[in-house]
Amino acid sequence: MLKSALFWKVMTLLGCMVVLLIPLSMLSSLINERSNYRDDVEQSLAQSTSGSQTVTGPLIAIPVTELTTVIEDNKEIKKESRFIRYYLPENLSVVGKQAVEPRHIGIYEGQIWRTDLTLNASFNRQQLKGDDGVETRLGTPYVVLAIGDSRGIGKVGELNINGQSYPIEPGSNLPGVEQGLHAKIPLELLQSDKLTLRFTLDLMGTKQLALVPLGRNSQFSLTSNWPHPNFIGDFLPRQRTVSESGFTANWQSTWFANNLNTSFDDARLIDVSRLPTFSVTVANPVDQYQLTDRAVKYAILLIGLTFMSFFLMETLTGLRVHPMQYLLVGLSLVMFYLVLLAVSEHTGFNGAWLLASLVCAGINGFYLKAVLNSWKASMMFTLGLLILDAVLWQLLQSEDSALLLGTGVLFASLSAIMLLTRNIDWYRMGSKVQTQTVDDRQEDPERFRLWK
């Protein structure tokens, strides 16, 4: 087998494909590097404006001092215990209107969103009763709204409680949660039969907007002009509509589903990151870097099918193609992905794919005219490359059916090869050169040369 011309031809082609894996690996590294530059732009926007935002509240916090009597050395001694008691809304309704603005740094793009929030909450008076049999002293209560990044707080409307306005101060004034807003309210207000509050907030951020559903019954309605939302978090929207002009989404939850009421029982520090949320992310669609990286994964398929076509042509026609010619065609196919990456940063992925396909197919067609010595054969291979590029583009666009389509392409290619080579005597093609006579060599010297 080691002296078989067919064996060494196949091994040489495999060696060419292995060599081409080197520039493909370098190209993958370049794609990751360019993608990291784009991610740096998003981080720069977050550092210059504000990051992801998580809204927690409104809720009522009351400093409490409990006096307990203990007997020590036959004497009654009162001891104080200080903590904060939290009261969560009976009903919480939040309505938001979001506007997403693209920002550019060089050729890279990021997004900043601004959301006008209107918050309505009502509290049950039964929650505000103290424990029977325990002597307590209540401090000044305050309404709290915690924010993930206070740099994104814009215009803040007046806090309206039972028809009266109260000034809002910066800072959440909660242990473990520093950023946000709070407003001191009279202690007598908690004795009202009905306590409802309302206020508005202009909030700015990047990437994620999340709302903690603190109410026994919580609702969140959001309208945005961004057509590529990513609904993540602990609850999916009950209803959502996504179109090219934006999206609308509505969330609902209760304490029966999230157990949030237990998270604030005797809480010393509040870890907002562990609370369940209604969340949506202003996500980029599948961008050119992700698509180009996925396309490079199919490069070995493109090169392999092209090499197989040349090998099949050699087998059927007797034409000889040198390994260097295989390698040059393979490098032109690698250049296809480099052109795709460079152009897609300026024109978008689809336009770059079309341009790269035409350019690379054109240069291959011109080169193969000299190799094949036939315009007809050259045009057939050029058309074949364009068709294969179109199939690969469809693979990238049809992510859900990519496996099915890719399997179909491979099955069709294998079927065509089997059909065209069904009458070939592979033993004769792989016969040893040493078994031929000298007269046979002199009669047809090119017959026994592996490469022209």
C-alpha cells in the first residue's frame, strides 16, 4: 500500500488540509480578538453611563427597638434589641416605557437604554401591626427604592402617598444596599386604613433591566423600541409581542410563586442579587463576529468538498493537478473568511458574505482556467463554489435546522461521488509503478507521474 500512487495522492491532499488548518486557527483568534474589542466598547459605555439595573421596591422600612425584661441576680433588667422591620406591598404595579439608543465608538456599536418607570403600590394595614406582648419603640419609617447603579437615576418625580407629597432623598438607607432612593414618612401615616403610594422615575442603564416582584401580587408592563430582547431571569413574561419596531411584555407573580415575603423576615442584610426578578436584556442580535466564527467552523467542509471535486475530476478525466495548486485554491477559500470578517464590520454580514463569495469565486475561476485549460470547466467550478457558499449561508441562517441541512449536503455529495465513481477500478488506479515495464514508461511517461 505504501507504494500505491493513489495512497500517496490521498495522503498529500490530507496533508494540504492539515496545513490549511493553521491559517484557519489564526483566523479564529482574529475573530475572537475583534469580538473582544466590541465587548470592550460595551464595557466602556457601562463605565461612562451606568450598568445593568435592578429595581427593588418600593417597600417600607421601620427601625424597631424591642425591650425585653430578663431577671439577673433577682433583678429585672430591660435589654434592647434593634433591627429593621420591612413591609412589602400588598399590590405592586410597575409600568415602563423604554427607549434604546445606539452609541458608536469607532466602528463598534453599543446600546444605552432609558426607561420611564411609573410605580404604584398599596400596603395592607394588618402587616403594620406589631407583635403582641412585646414592648417596642418604632423609629421614623421611610419608603425605600433600591437601584443597581445610582448613576443611571435621572429625573425623579414626587412621592405621593394618600394624596400627599413627600421629598425623596438619595441613598436607599438600607443595610447592605447603598444605592437608591428613600423618603421619610410620618409614623402616624402607617395607621391609615389605606396606604397607597405612587411616583415616577427616569432610569438609564445598559444591557439588563430587572424588577424584583416584592408585592403579594406583582405586575410589570414594559414597552420598548428594541426589536431584539432577551427575556431572562426567574420568570418569563406571561404575554409578549416582538416586532421590528420593538416589543411589549407583561410579567405577573405572587408570593405563592416566589416566596419573597420570607426573604425579608428579620433580615439584617439584603442580598438583592439573590432575589428573583422580572428581567429583560437589550441583547445584540447574532452579530457578524458570531456568524463569522460559526462560518469558519464549516471551512473544513468547504475545503474538503472543493478538494474532493478536484480529485474526482482527476480520477474521471486523467488531468493532473499539482499539490501546490490544491494549496493555492485552499488558501483562497481561507481568504474568503478573512474578507468576510473585514467587510462585515462595515457593511453587515449578509452584504459581506455576498461580496466575499463573488470575489473569491471570481479569482478561483480565473486561476482554474489556466489549471484546467478550459473556460467551461472553470465556469462550472466557479458556479459550484457560489452554490456551496449559498448553501453554507443558509446553514448559518437556519440555526434550528442546520444539522438537517448539513446532513443533506453531505449525503448529496457522497451520493454524487459514489454515482460518478461506481465503475472505477480502484485497484488498477492504485497499482504500483514498479510493476510496469520500461517500454510502457517510454510509451506514456506522464501516465506514471503522480503530479504534473
